[in-house]
Amino acid sequence: MTVLPVPRIALDTNVVLSALLFTQGRLSWLVGHWQAGDCVPLVSRATARELKKILAYRKFQLSVDEQLEALYSYIPFCEVVEIANSCPVLCRDARDQPFLDLAHCGKADLMVTGDEDLLALAGQTKFVIESPEFYRLRVAGAGMEP
């Protein structure tokens, strides 16, 4: 039996939020996926800061304890990446650039995103850029439990 390497992945904030907050949603399987060690999620200071900021948005109606619980369900499973340089591929939306930089500096195998500006860059980077749906198919094809 061949053991496949655990993929190093950059997850955009919306993917992480959907997985953490919508426990019956289409991305909720990702929480168990990263917690089981079936992937190595990457995080930088910028992406962690954005996640923390968005968890505090009024529309989610999360108490401070609930916000911390969400962070603790994700951050301890991540590898922290120091952003030493920018990805040579630039995103047309500057707010998405930190995710490209994270994937680039973290030597990610892939980036999982639902963001059209990032998906438009598929094939232009050393790492794969794909939607959560395609990532789930990849995981299922590798024989991992999604």
C-alpha cells in the first residue's frame, strides 16, 4: 500500500468560515479533515488576523467565547508560515493576495477557494488552485474519508 503525502493547503477565509460555522453545511467535512491530520492547513499572520476579524462580525452573532472556540478548532491544526516574499502571480483583488503569498511561501500543494478572483489564476501558479468541491473529489479519489 502506497502512503500518499499529506497535502499542504491554503484555505481562504470564506472556506474556513463555512466549515467552522455551518456545521451541517457542504464544507463542514473539512473540520474533521484537518483535525484528523489528512491535510496541513497553512496560516500566516495576515490570514489568521482576517479570520479573527471576520469571526467578530455582528452578522455571525458569535460571543467572544464562540469566536475563540472557532479559532481553537482551526489554528492549532495549522502550520504557521512566515511570509518572506510575495507570490510572483498577482491577484486582481489585492485583498486576496495574502492567500497567494501564503500558498507560495508555505510551499502549498494547493489552494482551496471559492473566490472567483483566485480561481481565475488556476494553472498560473506552482500550486493547484481549486474549488472546495474539486478538493472534495480529490480527497475522495485518494481514498481519504471526506
